Amino acid sequence: MVDLSNEWRNLRNLEVAKRKILDSNQPFAPSPQLEGLPLRGCKTILDFGCGVGRNIPSLLRLAPDARIIGYDLPNLVELANVYLGPEVFKKIEWLNPPPTALRIHTYDFVVADISFQHLDESELRLVLTILKDRLQPNGKLWVAGRWWSDYKHKSVWEMVLDYFDPVTPLKLDEAVGDNHQQVLFRPNPMNMQSK
């Protein structure tokens, strides 16, 4: 596993974490793009890189019968208990790195909201391999993010395309600089591993 920066691993203050997770003038709230995703009817949803649980309230509302799994560093999960409150927090199943912990479930839907860009290439490829293997046959992966990553490697989007096919448009020529895209993917059937 990649040794994530001390800056992320040592976050212990909710307000500092919220500013680092969503550095903008917008209020700290669930991603509005979740509203249009095909979540209803999903049995198991993974919020990969969930941070302090920003998207959890929307996931619970949009897929009320689903098992919601949050995955992030232990210190951020601790802050999620503060952000969400104990009643909501206990409704979620929480997983921490290493990425191999993701293998214990299969998923109908994976949300990766501004999270893949924080992994180096080897860890991201491991995560993508596991997610491709653990997604149900009709499962979907939704990725929101930038072209750049925190590390020096090919773009996050190019790596995702090695494992998944876009369902909604991905415009690589527009995914430069600080531009965000939100793209829905399905597993690429090539080299699919058995469950």
C-alpha cells in the first residue's frame, strides 16, 4: 500500500478535513451529481474514499434499502462519526485500507468522488482491479475527479479506461487542468475475473 501523505493520515480536526476535502466556496454538502445516478434498487453501494462522509446522507436517501459501505483512512472514518452523528454513522459499514479489504464484498455501485486522484499508480491499479472483479455483472462505477493526480503518473482517467468502459461521455481532450468530470463506467468485459 502507498504511504499516504502525513497531511491526510494526521487529519484530526473536522473543519480542517472539510476544507481539505472540498476546497471551494461551496458549502460542504453531498455532491449534487449523485441525484441523477441509478442507485435505487442497488443492494450494496461502496463510497470509496468517503472522507468524513460527505456523500453518505444522499446515498442513504437515494438507496434506502442498500447496504452502504464507506472506505477511507481510519482517522477520516473517526471524523465521519462526528460529521454524521452516531445514529447515521452506525448505519454504515466502514472499511479501512489496505485496498484488499474491499474484496470481502461484491458491489452493485461504487462512488469514487474526488478520491482516485489521491492514489499513486500502483495503488490505483490495485483498487481498479479489485473493483472490476467485485462489481456485480451489471454494476457501475461513478468517478468524479480531475485530470491530474497527486502523483506523477498518467492521468486517472486513462487508468480507469484500462479497466472500465464509459457509460456516459468522457472527454479526455476537455479533462485537463483543474476541470472536473463526472463519468459513469461499467466493467470492461476483457479479462474479467470470476467472482
